[in-house]
Amino acid sequence: MAGSGEPLFSVRMRAARGGPHERGGEHVSGAERIVPAPGVAAAARALVRRALAGGLGEPDFIQVTLERLAAPPRRVAPLPVTTLTTHDPEEARRAAVSLLAAAGVAAPVAAGAVALLAAGPGPGGRNMRGAAVMDAATGARREPDPARGVRVTRVDVAPEARRAWGARLRRWGLGAARVSEALVLATKVAWAGALAELCWSDDPDYTTGYVAAPGLGYVRLPHVKPQGVPVGGRVFFLPPGADLPGFLRRLEEPVLVAGAPQVRPPVTLAAFLEGMGGAAPAAAG
Ligand code: WAQ
Ligand code: MG
């Protein structure tokens, strides 16, 4: 089926309330797919249905963009998935700092990033539409527009991998679209050159977040956010001196995540770090 010669389409949806995003509308939901031509109409319909179902509210603006990809996308293997046994925000946030430090982020910078997401990373403690970009050594912000952040686009599970991908995650109780979409995004961000990523949702009812890094994989942090808090966000950490324009270009370059992710049983932070070879900076792979 989805052979390498078959044309693929990027199908993207964004929805807002109070007008389009660029005229001050409030972001309500967004999602995207990469699918072969025969799947475009169904994918667009599913995304419109999702927009109308309302994420953070009922939208009055919905945009769907269909774009044929000029070349076959790059294929990237998924990060392996681990869930830590964290019980409350204090423990989970401490684990986040340890994981980021193990990935090579300076500990004070990691702690600052946790504080940033806790306060709401946008101006006035609001959410950003995209991610903050931080220098891993100094904590200096590098995204061009700190109110908006940088966006990851044009990424999905490879068409021929979807079945095995879904089955693998469901077997571990991770069948929610949210987990799959976050894993896909984190895989792309790591591939694009981030040293590490920190994330938790702005959805008040969703309290699991993650730290991801090439050498750590995708490490889930239950209870990183207290129930009922409507702020969250993402921070991408770059190595000092990293080529920012190249990184931003790769965030928008079409990528298919191919293969089913390896999933490991839940572990404590200590056991996880020991398995990684202590707190040594993670080598790729
Ligand atoms: N590119 C960059 N940043 C984004 C993007 C994107 N495509 N989408 C969302 N963000 C940023 C934005 O600041 C949001 O406010 C923030 O991330 C959170 O987005 O394993 O649901 O979609 O159990 O609310 C992670 C854990 C869930 C899943 C993350 O994020 C699991 C989540 P949300
Ligand atoms: Mg959200």
C-alpha cells in the first residue's frame, strides 16, 4: 500500500473563537495528519468534526489546509516510551529537572523552565500557541516571537505503521490520541536537533506531562500538574550555539514517524536513571 512513490498530503486544522488567531481569536483546537490522496477527504472531515467538538471551547473560526507534499517525507523512528511512577506535582517536577539535567540541560535552566510552565509561559501568565525555545546552558530564550512560540507542523505516524502503532500503545493503556500525538511531536523535535523537551498540557483535566530527549526517549510524568489548572506549554532546549534557523526549518519539514514505539513498564526515577547509566549526559541512541 502506501509505497514511497504515492503522493501524500498534509491536512491541517486550526480553530479559534472570537475570530481567526491572527486577528486576536482565542485558540480552541488544532491537529494535523499526513495521508495518501485517497484518505484526504476522510482526514479533513475527522479534523473538522474534532474542531466542532471544541477543545477549549466552541470555535467560530475553523481553517483546514490541504497541501500535497512535493517529496516523500523523511522517516524517523519513534522515541521509546517510559512512564515514571510519580505521585504528585512536587515529585514529578523534581523528576523533570533530574531528567533534563541527565539530558544535558543545566539544572538551574531546567528548574527555570518548570517554573515558566507552572506560571503560564505566555505574556501575563497565558498559554502560548507554540513552544518556547531555550539555550540549554544559559536559559536564554531563542524563539523569534516569545508570545507565540515556535510550532511543529507536518508530522504524523507513517500510513503503513498506524495499525501496529495503535495496537502497541493500546496494549499499554496509552491508546488516547493525545499520547500518540505528543509522542509523534516529541520524536520530531528530538530529530530536529533539540537536546531535550519539557511539556505538560494546558487542558485543565490532563495532568500527565513528559520530558523527551534522544538518549532518554519519551518519559511520561504522571501528576506533573495539579488537576484543574488551565496553563501548560512546551520548552525545546537547544545546545549552546545551535543553528536556530535550521532547527526552525526542520520543525516544519514533513516527517513520518515509522515503526511501533517500544514501551517499557512503569519505573521509579531512580531505576530509570540507573538503567540509563546514571546521570551521565545521554548519548544519542
Ligand atoms: N508545536 C509547538 N508547540 C505546541 C504544539 C505544536 N504543534 N501544539 C501545542 N503546543 C504547545 C502549546 O504551547 C500548548 O499550550 C502546549 O504545547 C500544550 O499543548 O503521554 O496535550 O496539546 O500522556 O495541551 C502530553 C502527555 C500531553 C501525553 C500534551 O499538550 C501523555 C498535550 P497540548
Ligand atoms: Mg491543549
